[in-house]
Amino acid sequence: MSSECPQLSAALLGRDRERGGAFAQRGAAKRTGASFDGSAPSADGVARQLRDQAQGALGEVLRGFQAADPQGSDVACAGSAEGRRRLRAGLVSALMRLIFLLYAEARGLLAAVEGGGAPLARLFEDLEEERRRQGDDLERRHGAWARIAALFCALRDRGPGGARGGLCDPDAHPFLEGRPWLSDGALHRVLSALLVHDGVPLRYGELEVEHLGTLYEGLLAFDLEIAEGESMALLPSHVVVDLEALLALPGRDRLARLEEVADLKLGARPAARVAAAGSVAELSQALARRASPRQPDQIARGALYLQRGQLRRRAGSYYTPREITSHVVERTLSPLLDRDGRPAAPADVLALAVCDPAMGSGAFLVEACRQLAARLVDAWQRAGAAPPLAPGEPPLPRAMALVAERCLHGVDLDPLAVDLARLSLWLVVQDARLPLSFLDGKLCCGDSLIGAERAEVGGFPSAARLPRGPGERQTRRALLRQAPAPPPPEGAPPEAAPQEAAPPEAAPPEAAERAPRDGPGGAEGADQAALDAWMALWFWPPAGELAALAPAPATFARYMAAAREPADPRAALSRRIAEERRFLHWELAFPGVFDRPEPGFDAVIGNPPWVAYVGRAAQPIAPEVFHLHLRRNPAFHGYRSLHGLFVHRAASLLRPGGRLGLVIPTSVSDLDGYGPTRRAHDALCAVDSDLPSFGSDAFDGVFQPCMGLLSTRLAPAAPRAAEAAPWPLARSDLDVVSRRLLERLGALPPLPAALFGERGFQTTAEDAERIRRANAPEPPYTCPIREGTDVGELIARAPRHHVDRAGVKGRFRKDEDWKAVRLLIRQTARYPIAALSDGLPFRNSILAGFSDATWSEFALLCYLNSSPVRWWHYTRHRDAREGMPQVKIAHLRAIPAPPPAGAALIAALDALGRELGPANAGLPAEARRHLDGMVADMLEMTEEERGCVARWAAATPLPRPDG
């Protein structure tokens, strides 16, 4: 049933009459992209409308909560970040419950509940009627939320197995379950935001279930903060600005602060009013026309508010469009469903175990459910063996329910996302007879990257950073006396008393490095407590009295034997660490998958979080987590990233012949820094020969080229790759001639590596105050310095910046270092652009070129600026064609040198460079034709190949001088 029910439509019609009726509808159609004849926006269009309004609705939920509880759970637990995080999670849960119910209502899954299958639409109708009759009286009433809570409670399964802290956990956010806390007026505003867009009903029936994930991930963009002073939210970015802090700044600095933090540029008149304001009230009045409609009222000091923050970026969580999930899932599963040219039988389909180890809200699992169910129906039809169905019952829903229950598995660190994944699969199956908890055992909350295997726990983890230091023995003795030590299991080696414990190096290795194999600490009998205890050693407190309880090799067996003792302080600590870190031990979490003869999943799919721990976008990582991954995951070297860790984890979870299908940044395929990630993967899996590239704009709000990693798990005895070779991306842009030329030039030896280097001044954020844009020196900014946009084709433009050299003393190179550079090569470009150097300093957006006995700077200048070399660079390097390209040293050092026959023409290049380079006037058209022909001769190019390069050059103009 659609959410556009008669009751809701009638309520909206009445409101439209109040606002002008037909004009409101016509304006809404224009703004939503629908035609004036009433045609609806696309599913993605509806999702965008709802996403924007859901973010505003979250603010309404927060304000409604604060109105009911002015202390705001004691202002989010006395202002602690953890308290605000918990409260924010509860508010998001409340909103997502409403969105889930509205989606289920639109699909007729609430038909059995009171309200004729549309209880929320009926509730909204009732509130609309009461608003018209009683106005502000709704703010003093609190009965409507109880109807929402009762409805959700009726659907929710209260049995064990729910993800702790998730959407369906009744104990996670008690204020959602207790007294009605949201006034009827606040709930009316929330429902209005979720149901109505510009006076027109939002069409939940148009949405795909995956869109629920987009809404949740959009809400992740906001943090909950406490106003330190009187504040207000401002357009265009809805950023909350502290008015008291702004008032404390000088007038001109206020405008700069507004532009910096709120992206707000004011016209002359409002800017003058802001600069002249002498009180918070005057400042608020000057900015009133820029107030955000999401938070239109001024925010009082000490109040809670929502602010776009770093949580989503740190989580690396972004919704994957369905066209990508569909392609990756199909490419991953097809080889498993069509082995040896024979389509899968029903039993073969239902025997597959598919997992997403970072499932988020379940988009990949939903798509896998669809595709496997369609194949199962086909298999039933071929076999003539469909299960018994009710009269008129289509087979696909039954197939989807069976696939979801038997084939799908998933893990996520976020408990609310786990519940969303469960609900998403419940919604896509569309069987109201199934409880919401029907996948509780298959979709788990935990950290996919932090857990132990049974085979590991028999030995002491010598790589763990356990505390060792003076005074530990005395503290250890005192703490251990508090709990009776259980006798060691039969067969355990004798252990010295705590006061007599030998240092680690004195313990006999055969006794110290092994735990008994027939008790809870042994590898074969290891249970949850044992694996938690072993894993907890990697996170043991480094200081304090509990640090002294850290076991040594000689005491390891007794520690493991005590893992299940409730009174033992070591066991209590390991349990607490396991709960806080959400350890996930794959063998225990999914015994049916890992206890079979060939353990592992048949397919691992997904889009793991994209988080980098190095580089400009580096996100924080706890030292103990960093150490754990460094010692346990071979992909965590080179360019360290969370997605790199997941590449190796996903590959390791597969059984022989299993298929991997992940969406990852394209840079993993070929950048040298990701070599360890590729090497770790290739030691386990063989990549497909034509990996798909999805381009730079596949994700809303993310400018990052991405690809599909598709591969097959090797047999245990198969040879392992030793090299970190680039992965083969599919190339649809190459014809036969281009492909042949690329391969031939790529087989030539490269130019000498010593011809290129990095000499540019590596600026920091603090250097912004030491560099000033100016055409002439002005003390203390007296040293000219070039940047990348100052370098053109055979043109080194006059520097447009000057640096305070004394201010950067100690990091600025000596004059002779700059004068040793022979060429300036622009870094921010899609291909080499070079000019002669005059010895002036330059920033790190310029690379340095040198000369040797074979290649003078004049010859190298011409070679780098030639179209054949540029074509090769652009065509060879994937990152030159995508995103925000940069010429890298590794790119320059890979440029092919001419074969021996063509090397004789280097002298001619030198002569041309001596003629053109010192003029510093660019490359005239006739000279370009001469240069390109000369380099084409050097590279022994055919006429077809020359034509290919010429067409590329004509279609690929030089960048503008300003960048």
C-alpha cells in the first residue's frame, strides 16, 4: 500500500487550499523535477528529497527532546563526548524507526495493525486536524508518540540476539521506550518533514530498500554539540556559529570567520551591519535573513545542537548506488552459479554462503538476495521442484526468504546499521509473517578486523605489547590474592607462584608458548571466553594496577585457564575489553560456514569503509589498534588504510574457489604505496582480467575514482604471487592501435631515474602566514617562490608569491640546491609540462628535472613537452585521467626512453631545445609539429600511431595558466 493514502492526501489538500492550492502543486512539481501533469520524481529524486528533509527532521527530534527534558539527559551526561554520542544515537534511532515504519506502510507490511495498514498516515491526519482546530495546544500534549512506540513494539521481536545498541534493542535507549517524551506538536513537525515535500506527499512507494541506507548515512554526517555561547545556524551550509565568540572579534575579522566556518559571504550592507554590531542581539538581527530553516531559532548557551562533523568521514561510510552493487554482485556470483557451463540446481544455490564483512545497512546483501532468489526460481522451474505454494502465491518471495535465511551473512561495527540491514532484508523479502529477528543469527555486530582463530590461542602472543616494568610483581601478587586461582587443566605445565614468576626470556619455550589443547584455553576446545582472553592481550591497559596482571609466557596457561572464572580480575578485564572492542571471532560467529570440510565463505562482497591513516586525509587510529594491524595484517604496510585491511580480511575469509567482489578506491590497483595490499591479496586470490572502473563521481558527495575488485580464492597448493603487480582495469577507451602502441612503448627501458627528483619547499598549514601572494617583494616577504601554476609549456612565469625566508629558516633549501635544478615540471597536470629553471625557489607543486651525459636539460625539455610522451603518460597512468591528477616522480621515471636507433636524434632535440627553451615564450604551432614528428621518429611510430597521438593532442588542451 502506498503512503499516498486517501487520508494523507485529504489532509494535504486542505493545507494546499490554505496556501494557494494549484500554485503550490505546480511549484512543487517544478522543484522536484516532476512534470506539470503530475508525473512523479524518480526513486533517486524521492530519496534526495527525503534525505534533505530527514536531516531537518532530526533537528526537530532534538528540539522536541530538549523541550520535554530541558536538561537533555543532564546535557548529554555533563557534556561528555560519549554521552552526546549515545544521545545522538538514540535520536537517530527514533527517526529511523519512523522512516522504517513509513516504508513498511507503503508496502502493505503493516496491514494487520490498527489503522487499516496506514497507521502513521492516519496519525498524521489526526495531528493535522488537531493542529487546525487547536493550534499551539499540540505542544502541551504527549499522546501521539505512545502510538508510535506501541506500533514498533508490536513488530519488534524482544527475544535474544538483537545487536546491542541497535535500532531494535529496547534497552539501548530507554528514553525511547519510557514515558512519551516527544510532544504531539513536535511529532507533527517530524512527520510533516518525513511525509510532505513542498505540499506534495513524498512517495515512499517509489523508494528502493537501499535508500534507507542513504538516509542513515546522511544522518551520520551530524555530531551533537553543546553551545558555548548564544548561537545560530546559518545558510548556505546550515552551520551553527557561536555569536558571542563572533562578537568578540574585530569587525573585519567577523566577516572572514563567517566565510571560513560557515561558507557565508555577505553583501556590502549586511556585512557592514555585522561588522558594526555591538551586541549579540544586533549581530543576530544582522544575520536573521541568513538563518537556517532547519534551526530557525537562536540556540541558547548550554543547549544541544546538531553540527555537520567528521564522524561520517572517519567512518568512511557512503551509500553504494544500486547500479554498482548490481554489477559487482553479478560478477562475483555468476561463476559460482554457472560452473562448467551448467546452471546451478536449487540445492547448489541454497548451499552458497555469502558474506559482507562491512555491510552497513545491507545494500550488497539485499542485491545478493535478489539475484540469488531469481536464480533459485529459475532452478526450480528447470527442475520442476518448486516448494509448495499457496494458491496465487508467486515463487519469488518464497525464494527470497529462503536465500536470506540460508545464504546471507554479514557483520558491521555499528549496531544501528546491523539492525537496519536486518530490517532492509525483512522489507525486501516482504513476508509479514516473518519476525523482524529472523536474521539475528546471520547478521552480527562486531569488528570484522579484530578477532582470533582457534589455532592461535594455543600460544602466547609474543607480538602483543604487554606492560612490563618495575613494581609489577608486587601489584600482581596483591590483585591475584583477591580471587582464587583455579587449578590448571590436566596436562598443563606447572606454573611458578606469582612472586616467583620467571621473566619471559627464562621460560622454557615448549612450556611458555603453548596452552593446553583440551581445555578452554586450548586451540581445539577454544570457546568465546578463551578467544576473548587471548585477543584481549593485544589491548591490555599499559598502566595502572590492572597493567600488572598482564600474563607473561610463563603464566599464560593459568591466565587462559581462568578465562571463564567470574571472580578472576583478569577474566573480568578480558571480558570488558572484548565487549568494548566488539571482538568478532569468525569461526564462532558462523560455525556452519567454518566447520565444514572446506571452511570459508563462497563469496565475500561489499564496499568496505574508505579510511586512510596516512597522507593529507589521514584519520586518527588508536596506537594499540595500529600495532595490532601492523603485526597481524600484511596489507597494513605501505599506504596504510582501512579498506586495505578489509581487502586482506575478505580474501582470507574465502574457501578455495570462493569469489571476492569489493568496491574500493581505484588507486589501490596501481599506486606503489598500495603494493603491500595487492601483495597480501594476490597471495590468496587471483584477480579477474578485466576489473571494472566506476569513475570519479560514482558516490554522491565523494570525489574519488573507484573500481570493483573481483577475484577467486586460490587452492592451498597453488603458487603465490611474489610481486605487487598492478591490477588490470578494464579499458574501453583503447582501440587496437592505441593498445598496441601503449604495450610497445611500455616495453622500452625507462629514462634514467636520476633525471627527476623532488626539491620543492614542503609547506605546512602554518606556512600560510609566511607566504603572501604578491608580484613584488614586500618585507618580510622578500624571497620569490614559484608554484605549479607558474609553469607552462616552455614558459617559467614570474613568481606570484613571496615567502618570509627567515620565518621558515631551517626548512628552506640553500640557493645552490635551487640552482642545481635544470627543469621545472608542473605537478598539478594530467601530463608533463616543463620549462627551463632559472634557479629560483619553488614549492612542492613543482618537480625537479636534471641532466646527465646523454640527456641535456634542453633535450629533456623537448622530450617531456612532446605529444607522444604526453599521450603515453596520460594513457598509461590511470590517475592522469581521473579525479584531481598529479604528475608524480614515479610517473616521470617510467617514461620510455627511445630505442637505440632513435637515441641518435637526442642531439637534434638538444638543438631544438637550445633554440626554444631560453626564449621562455612557449611552443609555436610549427615548432610543435616539428617536435612531435622528431619524437615520433625516435620512438619508431607508424602513421596510424602518429594519427592516434595527433587526435588525442587536438582533444586535450593545455591547462590554463591559473590552474
